[in-house]
Amino acid sequence: MWDKVQETVSYIKNKIDFTPEFGVILGSGLGGFTNDIAIEFRLPYEEIPNFPVSTVQGHKGALVFGTIGSKKVVAMQGRFHYYEGYSMKEVTFPVRVMKYLGIQKLIVSNASGGVNPNFKVGSIMIIKDHINFMPEHPLRGKNDERFGPRFVNMSQPYSVEMIAKAKEIAHEFNIEVHEGVYLGLQGPTFETLAEYRMVKIMGADCVGMSTVPEVIVARHMDLETFGVSIITDMGDEESIETISHDEVLEAAKGAEPHLRKLISELIARN
């Protein structure tokens, strides 16, 4: 893994002269965030050695380098999921690459199903914690101390400082946000009603199929991390029968302008 990461980092550094401070992973329907970046370079995944290629509608598949305000950013326009058939090491490989390209902070977004009755479709939830219910762990196997320690302290996976700053920005721009716990399941099926009830009983506010592995690996490498979900469906009898991936993308698109503003300002002010 170390050799593959260094090979990929060397390839990118030989192609572009750019050291990002922030990494951003864009979830379903949030690819438009790249319009807020003054883009300097764009590298399609298929051109990057050792990189997987996204297979999901709404995930375009490129690393985008540029600036937001005075801050240098690399954004993943399209992420990888365990349910696509990748290993957890492949899913999280780009996080390791971004770390060695120079990022110090990682921002992760996703689309998720809400179980908190205070939410509605289009709500924005700042992730304050998560529950890992994925069937595989990205750090399983022999640990390479060059990346990080064998046992990672996950008591504070999401940056308290970045959460506080995001809430200030939301208040300033009159963006309604919630805070909550995200539960990660494998997918790719949407949850049954019984599974949604389980998620709620376990203490989560929403459920999705990504984010948790990437955050674990980010914390393994001591990256400060911020996560946010767009609630694209509600796990209740009224909405569950009709949910489709196209509807998820449509709901994400409706909330996207607010989330783009929130993330852009968060980057510019950190």
C-alpha cells in the first residue's frame, strides 16, 4: 500500500505543481461544488495509476485541483463504494493519496436516508459522530506505522472546531442545519422499514453507504475531518416505497446550493 500511494503521489506531483491544504469528497448529486473552485488542474481517475474508477451515476470521476478564496483544494468528483465491489483499501486509497499530496483537513459529504423525525427531504445534517456497521474494516490486516498507529482513537472522528465554525456560517447565511449521527451500511439496497427502525433504535439520525471508511482512514493519518449529509429520503411508510437513486440525486440537487455555500465558506475561513 505504501509503495502504491507513493507511486500515485509521485505521478500527480510530476503532472502538476500544486500542494492542496483541503481535500473534499463529493457525494451523490454534489458534483456541482467544483463550480465554486477556481480550477487549475483536472485529472480523470482513469489516468491516475492505482486509482479505482467510479461506476455510479452522479459520480463523475476526476480529481479537481484549484482554489477557494486563498485556500488550495483537491476535490474528488466522484467517490468509491464498497458495494461496487472494491475492497476497503481501494475505497480509501484516494484519502491516503490526498494526505501525501499535502492536505491537512478532509471534508466529506454524502446523501443519506433520514430516521430522525425532525428531518425532512433536503435537510442538511452536520455529522457529529458515526456508527460503523460496514462488514469490512479499512484498517484490517498488517498495520504500516508510516501511515498511522495500529489502534486509532475514534472518540472524536469529526472536528469539534470545524463543526462549530460550520454552525456559525450556517447561522450567518440563514442555512438550516441539524447535527446528528450517521450509520454506515454496505448497500447497495435502500433499507427496509425494519432496518430503518433498527438504525433509529441504535441511536443514529441517518443512514448511508459511504463516508465511514474514508473518515476512519483519515483519522488513522491524523487528518482533521468534517462530514455532512444531505437527507434525500425519509425512512418511513410514506416515502420508502417510492425511493429510487434518481430521486436521491434530485433531492441532493435541491439542497446543493446551501451545502456548497456552507463548505466553500468553511474552507475559506479555516
